[in-house]
Amino acid sequence: MQIDVRTVSIEPVRKTFDHLARRFGNKPASRYQEGSYDIQAAENLHYRPTWDPDQELYDPNLSRIRMKDWYDLKDPRQFYYSTYTLARARQQENVEANFAFVEARGLQDMLPEDIVEKSLKLLVPLRHAAWGANQNNTLACGYGYGVVFTQPCMYHAMDNLGISQYLSRIGLLLGGVEALEQAKDAWLNDSAWQALRRLVEDTMAIRDPFEVFVAQNVVLDGLLYPVVYERLVDTYLASQGGQAVAMLTQFMTNWFTESKKWTNGVLKVTAAESDENAKVLAEWINHWSDRAVSAILPIVNSVLDERVDEMVSEELEAFRARIAKTGIQL
Amino acid sequence: MSTVFIAFQTNEETRPIIEAIELDNPAATVYQEPAMVKIDAPDELVIRRETIEEQMGREYDLQELQVNLITMSGHLSEDEDTFTLSWK
Amino acid sequence: MDTPVNKKKLSLKEKYSYLTRDLAWEPSYQKKEDLFPYATYEGIKVHDWSKWEDPFRLTMDAYWKYQAEKERKFYAIIDAFAQNNGHLKLTDARYLSALKIFLQAISPGEYAAHKGFARTGREFPGVGPQVACQMQAIDEIRHAQTQIHAMSNYNKFYNGFHGFADQRDRIWYTSVPRSFFDDAMASGPFEFMIAIGFSFEYVLTNLLFVPFMSGAAYNGDMSTVTFGFSAQSDEARHMTLGLECIKFMLEQDPDNVPIVQKWIDKWFWRGFRVLGLVSTMMDYMLPKRVMSWREAWDIYGEENGNALFNDLARYGIRPPKGWGDAAEAVDHMSHQFMLALYQWNFGTAFHSWIPSDNDMDWLSKKYPNTFDKYYRPRWEHIKKLEANGTPFKNYGLAKNCQTCQLPCVFTEPGDPTTLCHRETEYKGEHYHFCSDHCRDIFQEEPEKYVQAWLPMPQLFQEPINGDLEAWMKWVSLVDGEDNGDYQGSHDQTSFEKWREMATSN
């Protein structure tokens, strides 16, 4: 039976699901709202975890941060799986095009020797740091509370993995398998990298999902990305004939700009919730940013001879100004 | 003997894939079901990139299979050229 | 140039290994057991994580690319479906009961799986399984969301969908899958993998997604077919993860074999009970049917399961303990469960109905040994009561099984006329079970299962105190709209009216 249903105009009997009508009023909900709000079990949980019977299966008390409603922590990008995946698919097409552009013209072979050396030295060990970030965001997703806060952590974890893979590909392109091996050796043994590795391992031992989010996404990435990608790659290396390298790290630069929207948004709402939250956030940010600065300095020193302290302290100032805007007093 | 199987959505992209599978696996049986095609084979089923490329007339990456895959059974082993399901 | 450039093209496997396995390192500033605190308490011994074989070697760029392609297709179809009032092309609005159960009972499980895989994706001290689990974590939230998005349009025109988030936590039948997923998440990372990765994904989801979705296509529901098949394309990856995980555990140490066997026994039965819901969806709720639950079981349960267990025999694994009882129950479960749903349909946020003569003829053909003998007479009796104006309603409360949480409506193995009921005592309390297997599962871990939240006793506690009206409000069930018989329901009258508008002038 063929029905031409387009010609029929029928009235919907309701506009949205009950839980969304309670939150947002009786009107059609967006796909972000449908896919994010209240889709996690909230009560009548059956059993306590055998891996830690002091916890609930979904437990808001694993963090020192307290929220009356964790669903206040909306992602300003409104990423749900589809919008997230489509955004990254477009970006990865650009990355592919950039790699293809560099490879087709043999630009990697035309790079000045010391640029290749510095790029390898700076970027390739960072693939391990990105793996640490992946671990931390996976933990924040797994143990954090409320879908609007935890789902972007999972997307972020996959981004961290993607970044570690792009960094590995840069290593393979510029220095082959040996470059990866040397970078891993540097990560494990080279003194310039040990403060960062220690910091990463220490963050991986944190079990408070919100502290992990702050230490990793707000603080460490908040200092590392501007220093490495904006200052060292896009500015310093590019000015020395390393524009091709900057093409290969474009994803990271754009990704960091985008993700700041999310991290700033989360900080702002969390700090505005209560003075206690704001104090805890300030404590974490102070603690981890001291560690991050001393971990980043020796890395920068290994590729740059002058103005290192100045550059890092400028970035620290910029970072503190960014945090101040979210309503947190450091 | 144990049966391995794989199923794809029925559409224009999978038509040449199914033809390729039939060519490479004479022992396979193809079942057309609503919106899907299921292929059974005794013990082993091999999908070859080259055969798909011949059927499609373009380059093909076996990882593209995932886009229209519905389900499968058997141990999977995968490299650039083949995608094999088997019971040992 | 001094830098030695290795131009050798890496194979897919080598490249994948550099892009995943090689990212991790042995920590030295922190103890490994502090970074992965839950990796050993279950007793699974792993000597060498590098022995893990990655079945699908997807790097993130490829993941984004192929998944985006699936997403574009999916949303194009459900948008078109909504714009064209695709719901009027359904064979019949009765069919929607199956989707309501899906949204209330199964989609929340997808979310739980997302969360659980995020945890295992962090807790395994090996990169191979971590990355695979993380991909599954992000896939599972995709499934929860695509299902909600696909059903959002139905919610605008039909009853029973609107309160799914409340019903997930409160209504009686959703506590069956909820307790299943809660149980898995309350387990350690290895058991979680057997529960969801192996038992649910590999042994059981085919039954849910493949024949049922084919059935949705048959009934004109392109929107559900699309989410079903699109999800199932991810499941292919998930199934290989589950299978790899079980092989890995079995190969790492012979001491793992009995632990794994115990989990297979448990999780097969837990999963089989959850699928009780699916059996009625397939046999009773699809107006046009592709295959019966029994036929689906023969292909995706029996044949596929035997192939798998034959294969695992080399490690000393035997088929799950409940395998034989399951095979026998397949001829009964959909009928027993639909009868139960019908008599308690005042308390379900979906409709049920007495099968038509035509339906019953189909059922006797598909179940030649059981339907006419045991179940047709009951339906005929219920039909007579209905015709006499005294419809059969059971306002009494069923006993819930302490383990699987289903009402104890199933019969004894080997005797389909006697209800099966088991009991046990633990620390002075009595506990009830639907079967030997559910009782055995309880007895393995009583401290876990005594915690179960049982929906029936809740009726007599705060804030309900035995008041049915208060209970309906509490579970967001609108009496007279969401529940009861399909005959005479709003869904039926709306659908028929709209169809009439669409087919005449």
C-alpha cells in the first residue's frame, strides 16, 4: 500500500520527553538535550561495586567538588556523539590533506636539519604525554557524575589518543621508526622529560574525577599547548623554515582553542556554585600549575636557548588571567 | 564443521562486496533477508581486497567494510589484503 | 641529512602497534598497582599484556571517518522519516510496544555499557584492551543517543515513550535489564568483559539486533532498522573484542579457566533472562514477522553458540551450565512472558493484547510442540473472559526473582505445567528465585544479591505505601493512556484516524 503521507498534517500529542519538559519547559528538545540529560541511572541502584564497596555505582561523592545538579555543567559546544564525530571527521580530513601536501612535495626532506631535529625532540615524546591525557580523561568519564560533564571527557580521551597518533605519525614521517624509539627513550630516561613524566604519572594516580579533569585539561594542557604549539611550533619553528611542521600540528592548535570553550565553561559554573568549590578549584590549579611550569621549562630549554623563562612566565600569566575570568581567585 | 557468517546492510555499496565474497568463497551460501544480506560459510570465509576492487572499479580499504557491516561470527584476522573469519 | 629516515612501509599491524601499543610505558614514579588498582582482585592472572591480539586495528582518524559516514546516513534517514510522517507507514501501531520496551529497558543499558567500558578502558593495565574498550565506550553512548533520537519522533505522536528516563529507575520490568547492567558494573574489569563483551555482545546481541531489526524493516519502521543496523555495525567490533578478551584470559594462565567458566555460566543465564523480553517482542509484538524467537535462537543462539563453544573446548571450556535448560525454555518463554505482561498490563507503559486468531495460527505453526498444547487454551480462556466483559487482570503481586528480577512466571524444566520456584535462606532471610541457575548465581555471591532493589516490595514502602495511583504517578505512567490493552487505546485510535486521513480525501 502506497501512502502519500506528506500531504497529511497531523498534530503531535506532546512536544518532548517528561524529564526534558521538567528541565527546559514543554517545548521540542534539541538532540543535545535528548542525548545528554538524565540518561544515567539516578536511583534504586542495585549493588555496590565489588571493586570498592564504599562507592555507589554512580557516585557524586568521589569528588571534593559538590554540585546540587551535575547537569548544570553543560558543554558549551553541545557535543553529542554525532556532532562530535562529524566535527572531528572534518578536521581529520584537513590533517590528511596536510600530511598529503607535505609528503607529495617532499617538504619533510626540505626542512632544515636542525628544525627536523628540534621537532622530533620536542613533539614525539609528547605522544606519551597525550596517552597519559587519554588515561585521565577516560577516568574522568568513567567515574565522574552526570552525562553532560562525563560525555565530553570521553570525547576528549579519544581526541588525546588521536593527538598521540598524529604526533607518532609526525615522528614516522620525519624520522621513521627510530624517531619513535628515540622519543620513547627520551620520555623514559632523558632528564629534560622526567619532570613531565613524573607529573603525568602523578595525575594518573588521582582518583577524584574532577581533580583529574582540572589537573589534565585545565592546567597541564592549558600551559603545555600554548607553549608547544603556539609559541614553539607556530611561531619559533615556523620562523626558522619549519612551516611544514606547523601544518602537521594544526589539529592540535585548533583543538586546544576549541576545548578551552568547554573547560572554561565547566570551571565557571563549578566555581559559581559555591565558595567551597571555588576554593578547591583554586587549590588544585595552584598546585598543579606549579608542577606543570617546572615540568615544561626543561622541555622548552632543550629546543630553545634564550628567553625561555620569560616565555614560560608570560604563558603562565596568560593562563592565570584566563582562570581569573572564570571567577576563580588564585 | 562450524558455520561462520557475516551480514551486511542491503545497499549499492555492499552489492559488489557480496559479489566478491561469492567469487572467493564457492562454499558460501547467501541469504537475502529484509534490509540485510547474510552469508554463511563452512569453517572459513575470506574477503579479499583485490576482488572487491575488481568488482567496484576503484581502490578499496577493507576497513570500509565496517560502514555497512551488521554482524559476524568466527575469529577475525585482518590485514591490508584480506579479512578472514574462521573457526579453528 | 643525518637523521636516518626509515622509508620502509609499515604493515597495518606494525603501524597500529606503533600508534597504540607503543604509547604506554612502565611507570616508575608511581607504582603500577596504584595506577591500575582493580586489575588483580578477581584472581585473573595475566603474565604478558603484549600477547593481546587486536582484532580491528582502527586508528582514531579512521574511526572518525567511518563513524561520521554512519552518522550522516543515520540522521538523514531519521530526519526524512520524521518529515514524511514515516510512522504512518508502519504495519500497525501495536508494533510500537516493542519500541517502548526498547527505549525504557534497553537504551539505558547502552548508556550503562558506555560508562562500564570507560572504566575498563582505564583499569586494564594493557594498551590493547584499553583502546578497544575506550572505542566501545564511545560507541555505546552513540547507541543510547541514536536510539533516543530515533524514538523521539514516535514520542511526539504516541504514548508510552515519554517517561522512559523515570521508568528506567522505577518501573518493575526495567529492573530486569537494569540489574543486569548494574551487576556487570559492580563486577571487576575482567568479569565485566565476560558479562558485556562476551556473553551479551558475542553470544546474545545478535538475537536482539539482527532478527528483531530485520523484523522492524518488515514492519515499515526504517528509523529503527537504521539505528539497529547502524549500532550493530559497531557491535561487530565489540563482539571481536569480547571473543579476543576471553581467548586472552584463557591463554594467559590455566588458573583462569575455572574463573572464566564460572562467569560464562553466570552471564549466559543472566543474559538469557534479559532476552525474555526480546522473545515476546519478536513472537507477539511484530505484526508481520520475519522469524520466530525459536528460529532466531536456532541460528544465532544454538548454531552460533555451538560453533563458539566447540572452538573454546580446546581451552577446557564447556557450554554454559544453563545451555540445555535454555534450549528447552525457548519454546515456552515468549508465551509465558506475554501472558504475564497481559495480566499485569495495568502496570506497563506499553500495550499488550490478546493475539488474533491469525497470530495464534502462526504461533502454533512456529511452536508445534508447545503452543496449542499449553498456551492457546490460556489465550482462548482470556479471550472468553474479555468477550463476557470480565477481562482477566491480575492485581496481585508476583514474586520477583532475587537474581534476574523477573516475576517468577517460568515453568519447571521438563514440566511446562508447573511453575518453577526456588528458595534459599541467607542470614535468616528468605530469598526467591525463578530457576536453579538464578539461585546458583545468588549462592555464589549472596552479599551482592541481597542488595538488589526489588520493585514489588517498593510498592508498600515510602512514598507509595500500597497506593496504586501514587505508584503510577511515581513511575510516570499515565493510567488509561500508556498502559492496558491495545484495543481501544489512544495509540490505536490515533493511528487509525491518521492513516484514514492519509489514505482518503
